[in-house]
Amino acid sequence: MTQPLAAKLRPTSLAEVVGQEHLTAEGGVLARLVAAQTPQSLILWGPPGCGKTTLAQIYAQAFGADFVQLSAVLAGVADVRKVVDQAQTVAGLGRKTLLFVDEIHRFNKSQQDAFLPHVESGLLTLVGATTENPSFSLNNALLSRAQVLVLKPLDEAALARVLAHAETEVGGLLLTDDARNVLVQMAHGDARSLLNMVETLAAQPPPDVLSPETLSSYLPKRMANYDKGGDWHYDLISALHKSVRGSDPDAALYYLARMLEGGEDGMYLARRLIRMAVEDIGLADPQALPLAVAAQQAFHTMGSPEGDLALAEVAVYLALAPKSIGVYEGFGQARALAKQTAELAPPKHIVNAPTKLMKELGHGEGYAYDPATADGFSGQNYFPPEMAGRPAFYRPVERGFEREMHKRLAYFAKLRQQKQGKM
């Protein structure tokens, strides 16, 4: 069976590993552990193709440990028990066992708990690989027994070294220098993806030297590095929201495009843009919410890709709109006070009196119909009479349309003071 190029070129020592020098170079965590011959259980957290499996194999080899690999997609507790039995056997022969669990985040809590006593006793050195944030996907007991190491996607310099090594192995590729640069960019930090593309080009060599324009026709389209249910989803929507909040339309367009290219649901993005309109802009620009809702309706009507432009349009508008959290903060304070004063009834003069008994109890008595007053404003109190003082939840900023809201508040406050002074 022909060995895949990625397997052929897999590094066999820390010195050969590229792109993770913060861990493998002198002074790095892995380099220190290997030099001190003190194996510890590890969680390797990083994107696909950054070298997690390779580092686990080198780590086991450095300590002379038996390397056992499980995939959390396929394995269960019974498989873990078999590994434990095997580890006990080799321990009697004076050898250590390193258990590498790929995609460890896919193990449930009980499966993760199965490792704990054996990691605690030192029978197993556990190395787990995950593309998802361990804080959310692994239980605390396991995290407390393993050191989390963050691996980076390979930068273009590291990928260029991988490509040069691969070309030597396959006898070169018919590529211009610009096409080589594009090939590196197409890998998106994933060495395995790069090697697979090299393998494809070597297996079916083109008749002529490939340029950047002709390169893509010889390679399958690679999906964007995105997981709609994982860290990329949450990280990129956070980046989009903060770019809009930070008034950076270019960054907003970039992250919106990243998510759409990754296959994100446009209606989800539309809902989040509506949220930005009410949370970060509010009444500083009263058009923000109607435009965001209109963009959602446009996307719902047209779908993707036609509707994508509506989302892009409103993302730019929201990014450049004046920002205010006056309503957002004010409503939060109002809800907090509402919870504390849920037993208080509104004043009787603003309660309807549809029955004779309610009228006899004074409901509606003394109510002033504001539109019929001289100023269109009565200045009456609308809060429960037991509440001391008058809450001021809404505090508009001196930006955008809220400048006008600020003037209106000041006008009614002065008028209220005058009216109440006459009562």
C-alpha cells in the first residue's frame, strides 16, 4: 500500500517540527519536559493540520513509551479498559504507556472520567488532541490533571518549508513562484492540506507550468476553516460584533465574509445584526433597527448569495452609526428594580376602572389626559407611590439622534418640576 505523503514526511524529532517553536524550541514546554525526562499528561489544542498527532508520537518516543492511539469518534469505555489492561502488562515489563486520544472533546463525561484514576496513578500518560476549546469540551477533573498546550496554525513561512520538503520528495512541481505562494495560502495554516494538494499535483502532473490563475483548476475546492457549532463560530461572531461596535466597517465586512464563506446561516447573521442595532446603537440612530430588520427580510426573500449583500450593507451602516447603550443599560436597570419591587401596585390614578367597585376604590380618579392639557404634558407621577425618589433609567448620550432625546428629557424634566410645584 502506498504511504500518503503526509505520513512519509512526518517529523520524527522536535527539531524537525515546524511552526510550533514556542513549544519545541529550547525553553519551550515540550523541549523542557523531554530534556528533564518528566512526562506529563497533555492536552494539545489547535486547528487541523498543525502537528498534534506528530507531537504526541515524538513525545512518546522521547520517553521510550509505548504509543497507543484511540479516536474518540470510534472508541468507547471498553476500548479504554483494553488500553489499561495492556498498560498494566507493559508496566510489569518496565515500560510506560502513552495514550493518545484524537478528538478527545468527543468523549462524554463518563468516558473522560474513565482515564482519571490511571492518569492519577501514573499508569497512563494521556495526550489528548482537540480542535475545540478545552474549557468547554473537557471536564474540570481531567483538565486539572493535564497541561493544556496551545498550537498555532502554521504561518506561510512554515508552510513554505513544508512545501519545499514535499517538492524534494516528489521530484518537484510544475509551478511558478507565484503559484507556489498561492498554494501555501490555499492551505490556510494546515500542513496536511498542503501535502494533500502536493500529492494531487504530483499524481496528475499538468502539461504546462501552472500559474496562480490555472492552479485552482487542478485542485479540489477547499472549504473554509469554519465550524458552525464550534470555537470558530463563537470567535468570529464575537469579532464581527466587536468590529461593528468599534466602528470599523472593513473589519465588519471581513468577518461577515468569513462566516458566510464558512457556510454560516445568513438568518443567524441577520438576527445578530439586529441585536447589534438595539444593543450598541439604540436611539443614537433610530434608523439602525428598521434597516437591520429590512436586511433580515431581504435575506429571507432572496437567500444566498443575493441576500448576502443586504447583510453587508447593514453591517457597514451599523459600523458607521453613532453608538449608545442608553436604552440597553436603562432597561437592564429597570428590570433589576422591577424584580425588587414586584409587589408594588401602580398608582390608582393610572389604573383603569371598568367596574363600579373599582371606581369606588378610586381607580382612575384624578388622572389627567396629557394630550388634552395645555402643554400636552401633565407632569403626573406614574411610578408606584411607595417608591422613594424618581428612577432615571434612560441616560442618552450626546451623539447622533440621542442629542435630540437629551433635549427632550431636559425639557420634560423642567416642565415636570414646574407642574409638580403647582400641584
